[in-house]
Amino acid sequence: MDRVISGRAWVKGRLQPVDIAIDGEGRIQRIGRDLRATHRQDFGDRIILPSAVDLHVHFRDPGPPEAAEEFATGTLQAALGGVALVADMPNTAPPVVSPAVLEEKAARARGRLAVDTLLYAAALDARQIRRAAGLAGAFKLYLAPTTGIESPPAPSAIPGILDSVARTGLALSVHAEDPAAMRSGIDSRDPRSWNAARPIQAEVDGVARLRPVPASLRLHIAHVTSAEVARRLRQDGVSFEATPHHLLLNDTSGSDPRFKVNPPLRTERERAALWTAFAAGEVPCVASDHAPHPGASKELPFALAPSGVPGVETLLPLFLDRVRAGDLSLETLLRAACHRPALWLGVPQGRLAAGLRAHLVVVDFRQRRRIRSSELHAPCGWSPFEGFEGIFPTDHFLDGAAIVEGGEYVGTPRGRILRPEYAPRPSTAPESSKAL
């Protein structure tokens, strides 16, 4: 065996002292006790966990000169936050609507990635989907206009799009807000009025637009904000995600455009209900929806300011702190942040098990610190979680090689562009993902 990493790890449903043997290809070879290897690193009573997988980031690359993010800076934040794989959305400038744009985007990313990256292509029509399927890692469907996607498909085109993606075997993530349910004429001046303008009913109707779902489609609903929508998706066996901002913030957390997101922040009652569902293990995945904008653009009048918040660096630390506080079980977090996202994308990681890639983070639950934008690495220079507590990884290993040591990035841009290695069964709802 090439090397062994030792410490306390979540194995077979509990924390226990183990040795994790890693082979020369960067895969977990064996988990046991007193394993011999050429190199050994002992973390004592610190906790070894699988690295997170973030299904939903916007790194704005390619993008305009004033863009607040790019592959190099975004994946650096992921590495420091304990995320080993990010899935980057297609609404860039230009949007990823053809194989040529997708290949250009991949070329820009190569040699600049601190962690692995999977690239979404936009799902617009059957012909474009067929052409992009050989290069894309997954597809994204927007039911409403958004940054970079000004003209989403007509409702009549959606069944054909779902069928076309199903035929590729790739996964499909959907921004499921129905524009017809949004309310015009509301003066959007703060998160509360934004919530009123884009109500939960828009999500309910957006999900309804997707029925019937082809049996073979690996469907996933992005950034669900309502416990009721979550309940309906669980009943249908459909995968979905919730974000840290929808789980931890509400529409009174702040009044300025830094708290403007799509879908909007909801009321405290709705936020609390979604958190209760998450803590009960009823939310399959968490994802950051990392979508930073320059500070100056967030100082525009609320109605004119762009939507989105940074979050890939704080995704795992925020929830690890909730584990420390006793509000969330470690097992629930590992399923939602590591195992199920990897399962849905079809990549062999997200758990501590022989044969999987040795993407590992080391955390010390005694090392809790207050989140300050000045100490984070987002070029936009701000965070909606200013003042929250977080537990950041002390160390991070990508394929068994250290990329973070003592909380500092020590790696090189060795991340890869990934595509699925296997196609699991369509649903990754809670009841279909029991093994950890």
C-alpha cells in the first residue's frame, strides 16, 4: 500500500479509529486497523470524512471582465471548504448551448482547477442535447429567464427535452420556477417583497410542469425552498437540493441586495419547516448555488441588483457547525453533502469505502471560528453568512494527495474535468440511498 491516513472516521454508521489505506492511483484500497504502508499520516482524534460534492456552482467562466469569479478562484474556495468536486452551471457568457462552447469552456478550465469539475450544458432542444451529450457531464434546464439564459424553452417543448436528456443517460437539474405564477406589479425593494413577487407557488407550478417524468431520467430539482415542495418530490421519488441560504437565512435576515437570490429567501416559518425536513434526513442533497457578484453590483437599487450569493467555501463548514451544536446528525450531513450528490452525478466518491477515490477532509470540531468575509477567498469580498460560526477543514486530500494543510492551500491545479463513470438508477431520494 502506498500510504495510510489514520484518525477517527465515520465507518459502518459510527465514528471509530481506523486506518485508511490509499493505493498509487489515489483510490481507497482498504479500511481497517494497524495497516502498513510506505507513508503514514496520523491525525489522532481528529475526524476524517469524505470530501463534499457541490452540485450547483456558478463560476462565471467564461464571463465578462467585471465577473466576480473564475475557475481558479472558485475551485480554490472549494478546496479550502472541503469540496472535492463542483458542478458548474451553463449560464455563462456565452452560455453553454453547443459542443463548441462547451469545449472552449473546458479548455479554459484545464490547468486552472484546484479540485475536480463537472460541466453542465443547457438543455434547450432535442438537437442541441444530442450534440452536447458526448461532452457534457450533466444538463441544466431553466424554466424561467436567468443570467445568461434570456429565453427558456416554451412549456410545450419541455416533454421533448425531458425525453431527449433521458436518452443520453445524463442527469438533468432543473430551476423549477414557473414565470406564470410570479406576481407583476410588486415594488421589489427588499427580500420580503422579492419573496412576494416570486412565491412558493411558482416552485409548485414549476415542478408540475415536469410531469410526467420519463422513467429513465435522472431528474433533480435545484434550490427547493419549501418543505411542502420537498414532501411532494419525496413522494414522487425525485432528487432535489436545498441551499445553505434557504436553510439558514430568511427574508428578514438582511434588507439589502446581498440577500437577493432566486428563488427568494422565504419567511422564518417556511425556513424553519425546511430545516426540520433537512435535519430529519428528508432532503436528499445540499448544494451551495455559489453565485457571486461584485460588491458594487449588490449596491444597486434592489430591483436592479443581480441575484445570487457566494457560498462554496462555507457550504460544509456551516453545516459542520450545526453538527457540533447538535442540530444535525453527522450521518444526515454526509448523505446530503457527499454521498447522494456523488451518486446522482455518477462518480465514485462521497463515501469512505474500498474502491472509491480518496477524497478526504480532516476536521477538528474544537476549532470553531466566526465567518468573516475578509478571511474568505471569494474575490467578490462579501458573504451573506458574515458572523455565522463555521468549522473549516484543517486538511484536505484529493486522490490521497494533500491540497490543504493546516487550513492553507498547498496544492497545485491538478483538478480534472469529469464526466459520469456510471449511471445509477434514476432516483436518489432518501429511501434509495441507505448505505454509507
